[in-house]
Amino acid sequence: MDNAVRTGPTILEMNSITKEFPGVKALDQVSLSVKAGEIHAICGENGAGKSTLMKVLSGVYPFGTYEGDIVYQGAVVKFKDIRSSEAAGIVIIHQELALIPTLSVTENIFLGNEPGRGGVIDWVGAKQTAIELLARVGLTDDPDVLIKDIGVGKQQLVEIAKAINKNVKLLILDEPTAALNEQESQHLLDLIRGLKGKGIASIMISHKLNEIEAVADSITIIRDGKSVETLDVVADGVDEDRIIRGMVGRTLENRFPDRHPEIGEVFFEVKDWNVQHPISADRKVVKHANFTVRRGEVVGFAGLMGAGRTELAMSIFGHSYGKFLSGQVFKDGKEINLNSVTKAIDNGLAYVSEDRKALGLNLLDDIKRSVVSAKLTKIAKADVVDSSAEYTVAEQYRKSLRIKTPTVNEGVNKLSGGNQQKVVLAKWMFTDPDLLILDEPTRGIDVGAKSEIYGIIRDLAAQGKGVIIISSELPELLGVSDRIYTIFEGQITSEIQAADADPETLMKSMTSAKKKVDAR
Amino acid sequence: MSAPETTTKTGFRFGDLKNIFGNGGSLKQFGILAALIVIILFFQWWTNGTTLSPGNVINIVQQYSYILILAIGMVMVIIAGHIDLSVGSVAALVGIVVAISMRDWSLPWYLAIVLGLVVGAAIGAWQGFWVAYIGVPAFIVTLAGMLLWRGANQFIGDADTIPVPKEFVYIGGGYLPEWGPDTGYNNSTLLLGIIISAVLVYNEWRGRATRRKMGSDPVPLWVSIVRVGILVAVVIYAATLFGGYREGTSFPVSGVILGVLILVYSFVTRNTILGRHIYAVGGNRHAAALSGVKSRRVDFLVMMNMSILAAVAGMIFVARSQASGPFDGNGWELDAIAAVFIGGAAVAGGVGTVVGSIIGGLVMAVLNNGLVLKGIGSDQVQMIKGLVLLVAVAIDVYNKSQGRFSIIERLTRGRKGSTSSVNAEANETVRPDATKPDPTLPG
């Protein structure tokens, strides 16, 4: 590492940032210090507060909505929106790229920043500048080509070119390599290193610890909304294990219900499951997945966001994600066909989505209609829904799952996150599934409701059902699962009995494929 | 707003007044219904009683039944998140085919009606195919259909007017038959009124029993009695209006067809699996798909159904005008769509009711009729109708954005809680909790 750059002056200082949302402290006295021309990584589990911190920095949460101050280039700054932070040279590149697919590369680079006079764009000049900017990020593509016609790796580079054009001094990259393949990732990381040489500091959020270890100069670890520590990669001799320890370092609270699992024989088996990305044909999001579930067993799937866990689950549940390539599913020894959601439901599968609002519920509906919506045939005669049966069923679930609502006629949009999730659980329990796949079942839910949901999971397993739980929270997985698979970049990298697992070993298998061998 | 819910024990509470036509009642279109009543009373006063004269009410039913029939299909299309611009052209094409089949092929009137329905179904299947299975937006498919079927009408009919036989005219211009002793009224119409009254009483009684079984308190008995009393009075009054006009007239056959369709489709949308699936697809297509709803099939069926109802409307219109012409059904799609939105449907889909749309359609019908009675030119009538549509929907949108309960949406949907969805969502976006990563910024 270049010492001259590393000892550069501090460009950014975020002091004791506290950001509260009603009922929740998302950030609690978080501090972050970035030196000019360094690559500073921010690590933390999903939901630790990394994104919120970056939103505070970039003005998405404007000055006045948080406590603490931001000192940037020696002065306290009060950004009122994202434009004002960009004007100061702070540019954030989101994981979901902010490019317009149907516009050309040039048009995208200059979007909102068009060169010209009196509203008339100087396209000749723009194109020339675009070519220069593209060259700086290592692209030789025609600047007239449409964004949708270049790969996501190049799109990422166009975003950076756009940032350079804005005279960026501090670049924030949120999971920059999540959607990229190995080669593209390498190129991007090289580019970030190159920018560092030109005095541009970067803040990088990434789940891929090997990349962080390779490029970062220093690392700030955030846990549960607090900045835990800042490490100097060289001086502290930081490696992946050290980062993991910082990320998961909290103690396991005893908030999981006692279980006395009675695990039966294997009844559900997936063999060599392969799924292709819905858009880019060269990306496989699930590669050769094999796993089994036993009766009465809770199987955890650990993986970071984008690792392919949701994609795997949704693909099994009626080929609902991506393009199914190959693979077999066996239930009770017989191969079953799951190529539609209806078939999946009829075969006793249930999938509780991680995105409750977008995929789990019709927010215009009331509770009773939501509860029965996945298996209307069960309370219908000759296709006519028996509304009093519907009410009775919903009432039963309201009582047994303790859904907090005056009546089941209430709209689901009136419920809190935890109670909405209970409605979704009721909806799928009503289908009498043999295997429930719960994708982030406690996301966005307060602690009390969480432990109630753990209780429901326990009860379902006790009834002899198989439960798959996908979660980013390792303590949760360790607390409720009997057995855990880890998944990384679409591959199942290890299988561990929960009793033998700890957060560190899981995190290792979740962040790199090569640990496959020493996982057991 | 849920205050009336808790005051449903015994004795008189002021809040119970709301329950007469408010939540828990059989008529939930309170807001827009109130507007309809106000408009009727206003024109009744302004036209010195002509609006509610026997001749005029018969005229309104005959003149607007086909638009209301279209509104029934249109609300289902709009709930599912689509639109159908082709209904007027479909009606025209079916009309000409039916007219020619009777004139040139000597098809009896009943077979001609079957043929008309088949043609409507075929057109609907064509449009449904493009929307559901190819994924062309319904706006485009039916815009193309609008041109296609209009052109086909003029091609087949040689842009000419073709008359239809007398027996066929009955479905559009006919009345309920005359029989029995001389009561001073048309006995069929009186009987119809009595049957409807009996059904209303029975429904109220059954509704109370169901609610009690479900464990929720029914509204106080007096509320039920007042509600049924008012409804029965309205029905009997209407029966004397329709049945009391000059000899040979009574409640129109087209009105009976409309009434039956309203009953059938209210039931389908409210109580059947298909109905639930239409709301599910329109409310959240992805969630519906992940719940095992075959959303393409739903799309196909609502588009096909719309064209069948357009065929019905077209035949009634042809029957009433006693001929099929090249410009039949011009602009009907706009009237039907306006009725649906005045009736509380949401542009984004997922919200709307058949009964609400009928009331919305009646608002437009009475308004139109009243203005014409006052001799106001069609130029000004159009301007007024345009403004009414705009203002009605604007009030709805404004109420929602203010987080206040929207009368139209709340009451047409008949569900507590569906009111502030927009507002609740807005709150969500500025209030993510710490444990839920923002989808745009995972981390």
C-alpha cells in the first residue's frame, strides 16, 4: 500500500450520527472517518445500518432529520438532498443502478447534467467527453449504444464514468460487485484502486469479504446501528476471520423457544437444481443445488443477499424465479413436477416471501380474504366462496397466531409488520403444506413478534412438517434451525448441524466458495 | 371512522344513523349514492317533476341500460388492471351481424341472439388472447379493436342501416306484459316490485343471522327495519312509476336484463373464486401469481366477458333503435369508463364494485337526461359531464392523499381499512424500520 496516500488528510468525518425512525433507532452514535484517497469499507450484517448511514451522508435523509454532524473537507456540511451532496463531490452508486435502459451511454452519463446552452444540448461535445470518460473506466464501447444493450458489468462502469463527470471526490459504492461475474468484479476493483491513485476516496459496502480484504485500506464495522470498530487493514493485519468476528460479535440472546425436535426421515429432496438469471443468459443464479428436508425438521439456509437463496426457493416454488434449467424434486421418494405455483401448492409446498408487501399480500384486501387467498377451493363449493367459513377460518388463525386486530374484516394495510407477517403465515398454513419455505420471515418485525414467529415455526415442525428458513440473521438461523446449509454465489457451500455451527464458520462459508472443503 | 362499529348494542345511538346505509349494510355505495339522490332531487325540482315522471324514468332505463351493461363488464376489466376501448365498436359489429342474420339468412330472433353472443365471445377471445397470452397492453389491443370492429361493421353492413324484425325489438324496446285484473298499474311491474321487496327483507334477515353467526354484532334491529323500510318504499314507488304510465308500457325488458346482469355479476365478483382472483390480480399481480392464481386466465376471461356484455349491449341498442347502423355505439366506451370511475374504481386496479359502477352510470344518466329535459344543448351537456367526471375522481384522489377516508372507495369497496391504503403506504416509505433493509440500498 502507498503510505503517502494512506496518511492523507481526513476528507470525511461523520461524528456521532444518530438517526431515528418512529420506534426504531436505526443509527446510534455512529462515527466514520475517511481519509482522502483511501478505500474505506463498511461491513455489517444486513440491517445493521450501513445503508441508512450512506443515505444520511448523501442527503437522502436531509440535514435536520438526523443528529450529529458531517464534516467534509474540513467544514460542516448540511446536505438537503442528493443533488447538494453531488455538487460537493459525493456520489453514491446504488446496487440497483440508476441508469435509464432505453437511453444511450452518453445520454445516461450526462443525465441531469447536460452540457450546452440555453437548454440546447451540445451533443458533439457530450459525445467526446463521454468517450474520454469511458476510456478512464476502461471502456471502449460506442457511446451511442443503449444501456440495455450492454452487460451489467459495463453498466456499473458507466455509472462510475458518470460519477467522474460530476467531479467526484468521494465515491460510495453499494455492493458494487453483487451482480458481476468474477472477471467483471476484478476489473471494477482494479478501477477503484486506480481512482484511489488519482486521489478519489471510495466508501465501499460489500458482503464479499475477500474483495474487501483485497482492496480496502480501512474497515469500519457496524453492528445493530452502532459503529463497533474501525480497523486498519495493514496495521491491524485484518483478514476475513477478523471482520467476521466484528460483524457477528454480539452475544446470542435466549429469545428462541425451547425445542425438542423429533426429526423423521427425509421426505423432500432437491437434486442438481440449476436456475438461470431471468435476463442475462450467461448468469446462473443457482448452480447444482442439492439438499434434503426431513419431517419435523427446521432447515436453515444461510447466505448473504444476492447469494441465490431466494432465487433457489422461488424457483422450486413453481419456477417463480428466473429460467429453470435442470433439476429434480422428490417428495416421499416420488419425483414431483413443480412447474407452476398451483402444482407446488397442490404438492404441499408453501413459500412465504421475503418481500411481504410486494409478493406476500394484496394490501387492498382485508385479513379474512388474505388468509384464505392461497386455497380458496378449500372453503368453496362449486366455485362459490363460503363467506362464513372464510370468517371462521380467519378467526381461528387470528386467535391461534394472536394477530392483533379488532376484527378480521380489517384491511391488512392497517396491521403492523409483525401482524402482517402472521397473516401471511396463516395464509400458507391454511394450504396445509408439508413443507414451508420461510424467506426472511422476521424481516422488519419487532422483537416481540419475532419470538412469536419462532414459536409458530417450532409448532409447525412439531406437527411433522418440514420447514426451510432463509435468513440473513445468523443468530436467528442458529436459534431455530436443526441443520443449516450455506449458500454463496448460487452454490451450496456447506451443510452443518446447527448444534455444531457458530456464526464465524457460517460466515466463512457464506462469503467464499473455497471454504467448502474445510467446512466439515 | 370505526366508531359506529362499537356502538351497536341496544337503544338509540346517533352513530347508528350512519349504519342505515353505511358499513355493514346491504347498500355500501353510500357516498356516490347520496350524490345520485341529490342529483335526482335537484333535477326533479328544476324540471318541475318531469325527471321522476313515469314516462321519463322508463326513458332513462331504456336509453341507458346498454351503457350500464357495459359498465358491469368494464368495472371487472378495470379491477383486473386493464381497460377496454373497443366496446362501442364490438357492440356495433355484433349489431350488424345480428341484423343481417335475421334479414338475409332469415334466422329466428332467438338464434340471432345466440349468434350475437357467440360473435361477442369470439371477439373477446381474440382480444383476451393478445392481452393475456402475448402481453400486449389492453389499451393497445382494444384501441386496435376499436378500429377493427368499427371497420368490420361498416364493411359488412356496407356503411348502411339495416332494420331488425319486430320480435327482436322486444329486448330493447319491449315492456313487461299486461295481465290480470285492472289495478290501475301494470301488474307485471307491481309483481316484480313485490318480489324485489320480499327479497330485500329476506336478505336483511339473513344478513343479520350471518353476522350474528360470525360473532360480530348486527346493527340494532331498528336500523335494519328503517333500512329495509326505505328500500321497500323506494322499490314500490318505482314500481308504481314504471307501471303507472300509459297503456302498453311498463318496466322495460332491457331494464330486466340489466337487473339480472347486475345480480349475477355482483355475485360473481363478490362470492366466487373467479371474482376473488380478479381482485387479487388487480391488487397485486405478483402476490396473486405466488398464491397460485392463474393471472393470464383471469386476464383472458375478463376481456372476453367484456366483449360478450358489449354484444348484449349492442343487441339491446339495435333492438331499441329497430335497426343497426354504421355509427352505433360511438363513444360508449367513454361513458362506460366514466361510470366505473365515478363509481369508485381505481385506475391502478384492484378496487371497484359492480353496484358502485351502476350508481356511477346512473349519476351520468340522470345528469344527461335532466340537462336534455331542460333543453340544454349536447355541447354544454358534454362539458358538464366532463367536469363531473373530473371533480368526482379528484375528490376521491384528494381525500386519499389527505389520509382522510374516501367515501367512494370506502363505501364502494365495503371494506373497512381499504381506505387509507395510499396513505399507509406513503408512511411506510418514509418510515422504514432499522431491521428492514431498503430494497434500493441493500446492506
